[in-house]
Amino acid sequence: MNKKVEPQDRKILFSQNVKVGEKNHKGQTITDPNILFNEMEREASFLTGSEVIRAAIKRANLDVSVAYPITPQSEAAALIGELYAEGYVREYFRGENEFAVMGECAGAAFGGSRVFTTTAGPGTLRAMENFPMWAGSRLPIQVCVTCRGINSPLSIQPDTIEMYYLLETGMLVWHAETAQDLYDWILGGFMVSEQPDVHLPLALCCDGFFVTHTKDTVMLQPDEYCIPPYDPYRSPVPCMDMECPPIRMMRDPFVMKSNYISYMTHASWQQEIHAAVERSRKHTLPIMNGSLIDTENIDRDILLVASGTAVSQGREAIRLLEEEGIEVGLVKIKSIRPFPTEEVREATANAKTIFVPEFNIKGWLAREIKSILSNNERVIAGPHVAGGMTLPSEVIVEEIKKSLGIKGETFASHG
């Protein structure tokens, strides 16, 4: 298991070719991320999640962003356009559609640029073919997925089913609960995904509207500082430049030599991608405060295990239950890929019942948890809602009380 990292051991690595203290093209001071994240004084700002994305990108030393509007990420994409007009982002343009956006992001990343984009719901699915291509090409692109419904009839409300589709693409997948998570992890995500032994794309997911359009207090560093720029020559595959033309990926077309060589090449490369996901753990720990999960009162018989804003609903449910003398602990999962397998096993070792509230119909997080626990009959997949429905804390309370054999009014009976 990954042990909790002590503050003195939380070292964020970055290219030594970068000159800390120098100015970037906008005049911001390039800053050691260990100082920027852990030591620099911050000020409180009251922002929507979309504005938080803008604030993070302003400090991200970003080269390229490609945009295509789809609710609820359209505002964030437009705000990044403002940063381009102000000179904080070097290149910015609108793609023809979501699939084109992700292909254009790939082209920029192949050329050695730090790239960020946003998407949501049906846009994520339309772009899906590109994501395993990004991973297989070892492109450290970051995409903020502002989760929404994908099913017909149309819904633009929060639903995390699209995350289920992303899990085996070879990408890193993180799930932000709050606007503060979103801000910190955008900046930290570049530091992790660009590591030479990782060098994979990151899907930074948040729940649409609950995070993107709700105002929250977020602690920000001064905007005259920024993270170090991307150094493409630390990539485990050659950066495409005048000495390394686009044929780099098929320089010696193995598929023409024999099917066996082709199959073995593809199989070993896919194994390497998933190994790189696992190697990202040690780089992610400093970004996520020393652990891929957060825990509260895990010595209790009943636990809630959740990710994203289901964690927030779970916190309120726990407060309501404690008013009735029912004690419940909490496990917040921050990273879905890599999945915190050993951390979850240890945190849930003494629990008799484990509830997994989710904003999707299939209960994919419950499946993940059941797959890693030997005594998984303790895991109750739910409550979960879908299609954009909200998950009131009272529904979680009702589910837990029902499992304990406590009768009471159903939430539906409240009118």
C-alpha cells in the first residue's frame, strides 16, 4: 500500500531545464511547484467552478487550448478564450466538433505543447476514439470533463456515466468534489501527467452544474506566478519537430512484417500504458495531500464510500444520521485511475456495511469497490440516481436506516 506521505517528503518533480525565477511570455514568474502549492500564501476568492478553471489556466503556463461549446463546459471554454485575448494562453481556437477538437489537441501535443481542453456528456462520447489514441501516443493532454447526462431523452443535468466510458482508455482519471479540488488538480495534473515515467493524458472530472455553476470560496495563489512550462524533450517518445517528422509512430511499419510481431507490439504497448498509470501514484500523492483517498471515522460499522459531489451529499447525510444517534464514517475517493485499491481495502477493513452513493444508473464505482474486496457482500451499490436527478442527503439517510431495519417516512412521502 502507498503510505501517507509526510509534508517533508511531498516533492513535486519538474524539468531541471526550466529556470525557476525567470519570466514567461506574459511576464509571470516561473515558480517551483513545491513552493507554489505548499508554501505560497493564498487569498480567498468567491468563484463559480467555470471561473475556477479560468483561474487555474491563468497560472498554468498553457500553450494551446481548443474549444467547442457544450453545456455545462461552454462558459469555461469561453473564459479560456478571454485568457488568450489577454495573452496568458499562446494559441486558442474553436474546433469543428468535439471529435475534431480532440484530434487538434493531439496535433498540438505531438508538437510539444502543453494542451488543455474541456468537454461534457455527449461531447465526451463523440470524442471517445481520441482518448485511447492520446494514451497510446503518450500525449499528456489534460481534459476537464464536466459530467452531464448522455442518454436520450436529452438531459444536460449532472450524471457521471461518461466516467465509466473513460476508465479503460489508458488515461489518468481524477474526480473533483469541490471547486478547490478542481483548481488545485488542474495545476497539479500537469505536473503529474508530464512526468517522463507517466506521460499520459488526464481526464479531470467534476460534476456539471454542482461544481461548474455553483459559487464557492477557493484559495488562490497570486496570478503573477505560474507553474513551470512543459518540457517536451523529457517525453518517453520523441517530440515531433523538424528532426523527427510525423512518421515517428510508424517509422518501421511492423504490421507489414508479420501479424505476430504486430500483435505482440500492440499488447506490450498497452501493458506499458497501464503500467504508466500505476507509476503515476507516487507523483499524485504530493498533489492530493499524501493519499488518493480522504477518510473520516473509518472505525465505524457503517461507511459511505463516494467520489465527486456524492461525497458532499454523503457528508450531510452523516450529519443527519448523527442527530438520530447513528454513526457513519466516510471514504472520499479522489483518483479513479489509478484506483486506490490498497487504501480502500485498509479503510474499509472493519466496516460491516459499505454504501456507495452515485450519480449514475450503473453504479460503476460500487463495481470497482466490489472487485477489490474479498468480502464484497458488505457493499451496497447505492443509493444512486441518474438522468440528471439530484441525490438528496435524505435519500442516503433513508437507505442506511432501511438496511438497519429502522422504519420511518420515505423521502417521497415528504411531498
